[in-house]
Amino acid sequence: MKKISKTLVSAILALSVSGVTTSCSSDNNDESNTIQTGAETLNDQQALALADNALFEYYHKAFGLSFIVETFTSKTHSFEGPESADGPLISRHELTPTNVYFVNRWYNKNSAVSNANDAIEKITAATGVSEQTKKEAIARAKLARALGYHVLVRLWGEVPLYTSTNGDTKTRASIDAIYTQIVKDLEEAAEGLPTSASLPSVPTKAAAYGLLSRVYLDWGSNPLTYDQINAIKDQTTDPAPSYTPARLEKAVEYANKVTGYKLNSSFASIWGKDNEATKDEKILTFVHDGDAVGTGNHQVTAHGPSVSM
């Protein structure tokens, strides 16, 4: 095991104790993405748009997560600029509290959580929305909140857990409490989401089930708490791994609920803007415009949409 750097511990603390507000900024400060609902009268389209606003931070920032969440290992290599740039620093596990990848993920995901809380409250209280649409819109918002917290708990462990617009955004909750809330949100989301959708970017029951399986795998591997990390930060040997079998069994249970998908014989054909509607191998996708017109996601093969699972 690489020696756990004291800068990693300080980086975790620096962002965790900084607090969160419901007006979290992001590295794409575009106020046009904020939906002003005003009164509690919404139509079906507005309710779904309000829920999708909670997913916006994931749609636009999915590419940044692939680098620090999915490939954060000692084998990661970065092509981004000089060796002192933030990407190469992550590649070498040399983290600082100001690393833009982590700073932006902190604000993006807390913004998603905040938007989800706002959407759930407004849609729940709204009039003029059909019961079926209200159910699906709230389910999408809960999926968005679960996605946000899944990133936060994996990167920072104990973080503030708030599920209302006036919740406590400064007191860190335990890792178990956060995972418990993620599971609750995803189970409730699965109840309200449709069985199928016309596009893989529209959340379905399979997306919730797949995420539940992923979440239980992470949780079942008994992630280290801040105190545990702090206790071994100067060691150079791996701590003994531990697992919670019941949670791993739940991961299998939910994975078995994800059906109807198949591998594509041509892997390259699932990428690119021309293939955004292709559903093979895609349980849930996040589509965004990328860095320039026509490029899509510059960190994904063939400049295509980001695939979540």
C-alpha cells in the first residue's frame, strides 16, 4: 500500500469542515440552469424539469468523476499538462485541499443534493401535477440525491447529511448513516421510476437497481472512517480487509434485478453523439456538450456520452 499522505487527510478535512450551503457554486456557474418555480402550481413538464435540475450537476460533470472516482488507483496516468498540474498530482496520489478535481466535485455534488431537496419539497407540495408524473419526478430527484451522496461518501467519508432545504449542512454524519440514506433514496426511486425509457439518459428502475448493487458493494467492503485513516496514515502496509457479508449479498440481489441488457459486439459503436440513443450496454448515461462544439466528452473514447454504469 502506498503510504497514506498527510496531505490526503488534510485535504479531506479542509473540504469536509468548510461547510455547505444550499447555494453551492460549481465550476459551471450558469444561472440559466436554475429553475424558478415561484408558486406551488406546476404542470407535468415543469415537475420533471425541476427533478432533472437535480441531475444537472451529474450530467455536466460526469467526465470529471471518471478520473478521480473510477480510476483512482496507483495505475492511473494523466496526460494533463505538466507534472505539477492537478491531473498528474491525482495520478501520483499527491493531493492538496485546492486540487480542482476535488474542489469542484465537492461543490457539484452538494449542489446536486441541494437541488434534489428543493425539487422533492416543491414537487411534493405542488398542485397541477398528475400523480404518476409526481411519483416519477420525485423518484428522479431521489436518484440524483443518492448519486450525489455516493460520490461524496466515497471521496470524503463522513460528510454533512441533509435531506431538506433547511437541513444541517455543517455537521458530518457517519459513513453508515450516509449509506443508509443512499439505499433508502434508491429503493424509493426504484418504486417510482418506469421499467423502460426511450433513451438511456432517462432514469429507470434498472438504473436504481444497478446503483443499489454498486452501493452495497462499496458499503459491504467496510470503507474506512476518518479516524481509521488518521490512525494508519503513517503506515506503509495494507490494513486487513474486512467485509459485511449481508451487504454483499444485497449487492448480488440487486444486480440480479438488472435484466434486459446485453453486450454490444462492437464496443466502439456505443460511443459518440450518433449513438446516444443506443441502449446496448447502457443502463444510465449522462450526455453533455463537452469542451467544444462537436467534441462531446474529451475524456471518453470516440468523444461520446459518459456512461455511468
